[in-house]
Amino acid sequence: MTDHLVWLSLGSNIQPWANLRAALRLLREACAVERCSPVYRTAPRGDSDQPDFLNMALRARTQRSPTDFHQRVIQMIEKQLDRVRDPHNRHAARTIDIDIALWDEAIFEFGEPPRPVPDPNILRFAHVALPLAALDPGYRHPITGEALGVIAAAQGTEGIRQLETDLADGNDELSL
């Protein structure tokens, strides 16, 4: 079986430190997490009447297919952490949101409804691009060929701030 390099975007604004820590622990049980980005505090998009988000990214290795990884790892973690999807408000607060951002250097869709990889939000939102770029600013986006660092720099940092603390330091008390 082949190891696949998968880049994940994670976000939470309901007990975010606890939920990001729990998601990271569960991901480490399901795949080989190689590296985690810093954590970023991000103003909510769409529905501004909710707490700020904490966002991060990680790079891991898995032998699963994208569909299997999504169903058996991501969806199970989101379910364990009580993720609720509001069909009337896709910008609603959430305990955890985990998305496949990049998979090897591939371009494809998987699942129903079809989910594109690379995640189009890499090119649209700093809260996705900045954490990914922190992992490897020179990694080339499979569609545009641009380095993640260039993509992140072009989006700016308005409404987003890298936190001085991260998930490795044991600090769950950072206030938002």
C-alpha cells in the first residue's frame, strides 16, 4: 500500500482549544501526523454574531483513499466531537470542522456531493491558506503552481492573527 501525504484544515469556535486538541489526538490515532501549524485566531465569516474561530492545519500520512479517510476518519471525529451542520447557515458556530485541503500533489473530486481537492478555499481565505503555508511555504499548489507562501501573502491577514501559544504547549486557558 502507498502512503499518501494529506494536508488538513481544522477550525473550531465552540470550546476551540479543547476541540482542536481532541481532534488532533484522534487524528494521531488514525494516521501519522507529521507536523502541525501554529494556531490562528480568525474572525467569523458570514455570521459575525458568534465567537472567533481557532484555525490550524496539519500534514499527515495515510494509506487510506480520500473517500475512506473522509468517511472513517474525518466524519467519525466530527461526529465524536458533536459537530452539527446547520443546513440553513453554513457559517454557523461549530465544535470542529476538518477538511482535506491537499492530497499528495493530486487534483480530483471525491464523495457525494463531490468535494474538490485541492480545497478551493486555499485560494479564497487566509484562515485556510496561512496555516497551510506555515507548514511548508514553498509547497506548490497543484492547480496554480504558486507556492503556498505566495498564496497566503496575497490574501493578507485582516481578521486573522497567529497566536503565541499552540497545541503543544498545554495552554487551554487562552482567552479569545
